[in-house]
Amino acid sequence: MGIAQGISYLHNGTERCVVHRDIKPSNILLSSKKIPKLCDFGLAMWTSAPSVPFLCKTVKGTFGYLAPEYFQHGKVSDKTDVYAFGVVLLELITGRKPIEARMPPGEENLVLWAKPLLHKGKGAIEELLDPRLKCKTRHSTQIARMIQAAAACINSEESRRPGIDEIIAILRGEEEPILSGRKKSNFSGLIDCYPQLQQQTKSEMNSHLALAMLGVSEFEDDDHLYCR
């Protein structure tokens, strides 16, 4: 929740929206009081307003956390950070890293592995949850909210991905007032269905996965405009 609130401040708390572009666990620090702090703003950029995308020539960040519209087309907005935050939530829930070469074929990418499970709704909680987590029953409500928030964040369609304040509302259990214009739901109502994900070409996804496994952290796309 603390990181989501920090992202909200970047996106909505100042005169200009700030997109971090590299939200991941290694850029999250804990204070002596266990308060999470978002760090490393080396890739951060100003935007004119939240949800107003622009094109970026040099796509930088960490593979596994990059939103589809960003790594494929260089399109940057506040939704870029929302997607990355969703991957972080999935890591917390599953205990997995975003890219794991040791996994069976087809399961190396955390998001691609999780999406069909998220589409099942609450029945997928046991399959998604890290078996090392204890007190699952006592915290089942909070876990369900985290899964719902993660599902919303990793929607591959930028236009259907909520803003960070809506994600905070989901985590607090207050999504109805904030999401009044959306269909309230099980998890699958907040994500795109798995068949839609498969519309992305195999070459794009395989290229992304291959580069990630090589440890490449950034790449350039000369077909787009420079970031300003």
C-alpha cells in the first residue's frame, strides 16, 4: 500500500505527472520502521498529465516489468508504472520472479503464466499463492484484494488499465465508489481475457522473453520520437 501511495503522489500529487519507469522490488527500500520507500529516479520522466501518453525513442527499464505498449511501441504514461506495480504485486503473491528461465516452457514469464489463472477468479487463489505463505485463511481478504489489484494492473490494454488511485481503492476494499464507471467484478472482469493476449505476435513475446533471459535491461527503438 505504501508504494502505491508513493506512485499516486508521483502521478497526481504535483503539478506535473512523474512516470518512474523502473518500479521493481530492488527499487523499493524499507525504513527502520518497515515503511516502504520508492527509490532510483534515474529513468523518471515528466508528462503533461496522467494518462496522456507520449512516444519515447529509447525504451529503458527492466524486462518483466515493462508494459506491452512501452516495450513494443515506446508509449509512456502513468499506466506504465501501474503495470510494473502489478508485476510487483504478483511477485509478492506468488513468490516468483517476473522472468525465470528454469521454469517449464511457457511458464518462464510470470505475467503470461498468471493471466489464465487470474481469469478463473477466486478459484485460482490456491494455485497463485506462494506455498511458503502462512496464515492464508486469516489474511484471505487482503490476499484476494492484492490478486484483484494485480489483475487490473497487468491488463495488456492500456486504456482498460486503472489509474493508481483506483488500484489503491481496490487494495483498501473501497473499489465501488472509485470504480463506479466500471463493471465490478471477479478478477476476470478487470483483466483482458487470455485469448486476447495471444493476439500479440509470437515473435514479439519470444523476443521480449529471450532478451530478458539474457539479462538485457534496456533496448532502443529508432522508429519512435525522442522523449522530451
